[in-house]
Amino acid sequence: MLAPRSLPSEYTEFNRRHHSPAGHPWRGYCKVFGSRSALRLKLAGPYAWQENNSIRAFEYPWAHDQIQSLGSKLVIADVGASLAGLQYTLARDGHEVHAIDPGMNATGVG
């Protein structure tokens, strides 16, 4: 993905509001206390489940904007979703999201 060097202010605000792309600063604190999923999701947020590279700071708000421009209460199939967090943000916005990630069953390399 090609992105501008400086994020638009609305993308910076999206990242601040949703703790995207890497989760809440309490992320490390949550890892210390184990794998209680509900507690971790509440404290660290949906973007804390996996490491993300810096391009996600543009990609997630961009994708969110593109989807929001299509309407409300959409049915979305997120193919290759993993546990990146965007599907949780979209579901909280009222969309029906189906996260599809074949992982190891796809090619044997995950």
C-alpha cells in the first residue's frame, strides 16, 4: 500500500480513538497477566492481538472510511482477517462481519 508520509488528521484521530494499529499502551501489562481473553480485549483493545507494522496506521482508518462510505449495517466478509482488530471496530459500528482466515489449512505454511 502506498500512503502519504503524514497521516490525515482524521486517520490520526481514528488511531487514537481505537488504539490502532498496535493496541492500548497497557498492552504489555495485559500480556503479563496471561491469556484471559475478555480482560485482555477490554484493557488492551482489539488491535493488541498481533504485532502490526507501521503501514497499518494508514491502512486501518483508510479501509474503515472506504467501508463506511458504502453504507450502514453491511454484511462484510474479511478474507485473511487474522486477529488484526478492524473486524471488531466494524462490528461495533453495526456491520455484520465474517472473519475468514484459512491459516494452516490453506497451504500448510499458515
